[in-house]
Amino acid sequence: MKMLLIVARDSMLSELEALLRENGISAYTIISNVKGKGLTGRVDGAFLNPDINSIIFSVLPSDQADRAVSALTALHTAQGQPVPLKVFTLPCEEHV
């Protein structure tokens, strides 16, 4: 099992949820109003920096996580400019 962790601008949520659905992922959690600083700049929801991030995470079989990462990588590279999108996978064990 793997945990898929996606950090992206809140404005991308609809597109990301559609991509997950297209790849057979129907169970995930979204954490909204995430602030921070990264490669594409500061994200703090303030007047001068109104952007805000969300985090999507899902626990999946390894093969399904790998397919989702491939689709997310294709989305990222198709834009031709830095996209406020980071994707991580972590090994995951379910205990309860």
C-alpha cells in the first residue's frame, strides 16, 4: 500500500478530483486552507498573496498509486510552466 499525497492550489481541486476519478480513485481526504511557501512562492491567503493550497491524500494499492502518479506527472509537464502541484508517495500500513 502507498499513501498518495498531493499539494496543489485550491483552484485546481476540480481538475484533480476528476483526474483521480478517471484513475479509479474514489476514496480520498481533502484538507483545505493550507498555507506555506515553496517553489512557486508564498501561499498565505493574505491580501497581497490571495492563493491558498489544499492537500489531497489517499491510501491505495501500489499499482493504483503508480497509475495516479503517472497521470499527475503528465498533468504537471503538460502545462509548460511551473505548476503549483507537488505529488508524493509514502509506504503505508493499515492498522485498524
